[in-house]
Amino acid sequence: MTFQTYSLFVLSVIIYFGRVENRLNLLQLQDDIDKLKADFNSSHSDVGDGRPIFTERLSNWTERNEKRIILSQIVSMYLKILENTDKSKAHVRNISEELHTLKESLSDGSKKMEYLNDLTKLQVNDLKIQRKAVNELFSVLQKLGDTTSSHKRKRSQSQRQCKC
């Protein structure tokens, strides 16, 4: 993914959440992102090689809460990219500030992502964890059943309401 595409993606994230938080100045950010593109020499030929980094992954997330989880991680990645840039430049500071503001508004997504990361670190070969997991299995399956039946019910209700 090109840095130009990165920039457009950041802008789309900002626009997406900017509808909720009107304090974002999108025109100023676009100008700042253009300056950042120049800093990173985003017109370099290698930038167009390969597939997008973030936008492609985001398209697989459809629900608003799901998007908040992935966007919180993507915003964190942009902040890491900007950590090593020249903070004396106003456009870098402006973009960083806006990304920090977005990150704060997505804090629930970050917490959920941490929880998902913790799940992947569980030692499932540990006998104690296995016992606890088996103890919770029926409860987990009940919740899963509730979730899937609720989803089916919503879908069938929306199909009935359609006067196509």
C-alpha cells in the first residue's frame, strides 16, 4: 500500500469518526497529510507494489463495533509510524494530535483487542486451564446460541419488513 493510500485511509478514518466529533478540521488535515506524503517520498516507485496494508483488512469488518476494534489497532500503527518522524514540523504534530484524539475515542476497541490477544496467549495445554474451560463450555455454547439465534431473528425480521 502506498503512503498516499495510507494517507487517504487515515483521512477516511478521520472522516468516519469526524461525523461524530465535529472538531476535526478535514481540510487542514488533508493539507498536513500532503506534506507528510512529501516527507515520506510517497511517490516513490516501490510504494505501488503489492496489496493495501490496512484498507483491505478493514473491508472484512462490517459491524460498527468490529470496525472500532480494528480501527483502534490501525490508529495505533499510524501513531507508531509517526513516533520516529520530526515532531518539530507542525503538520506531523497536527496529524499526531488528531490520531491521539481518535485513539482515545476508540479506547473500548483497544481494550477488546487486548482481551483477544490475551486469549491467544492462554496455555491450552495446561490442565488447570483445560478444566476451567471445560467447566465453562456449556455457558459459552449458550451465549453462542443466543448470539446466532438473535442474528437469525434480526435477519428474518428485516426480510419480512422489506416490501420488495
